[in-house]
Amino acid sequence: AAAAVGLCVFMASFSVGWGPLAGVLLAEVFPLRIRGTAVGIGWSLNRLASGTVALWAR
């Protein structure tokens, strides 16, 4: 139970702190004409890298 509470606290604090930073940076860096595609590719690469690290770091 303590681990679940700790995980929830971590997730909540990450979402308020560093979590949205990648999305904000992606949305602000690219010009409007390619922003949608670039953000989609960026988030896809982010999720792919996160999944790879999660599977590889076992």
C-alpha cells in the first residue's frame, strides 16, 4: 500500500513539475505550418524511447 501511495505522489508531482516540459517545448519550437506533424513525431519518439528504456532496463 505504501508503494502505491508513493507512486501516486510521484506521478502527481511529476505532472505538476517536469512532466509537461517536453510538450511545451515541442509546441513552441516548431513553426505553425509543421507544428502538428512535428509534435506528433516528437511524442511518438518520446514514447518509443521510454518504452525501450523500460524494457531494456529490466
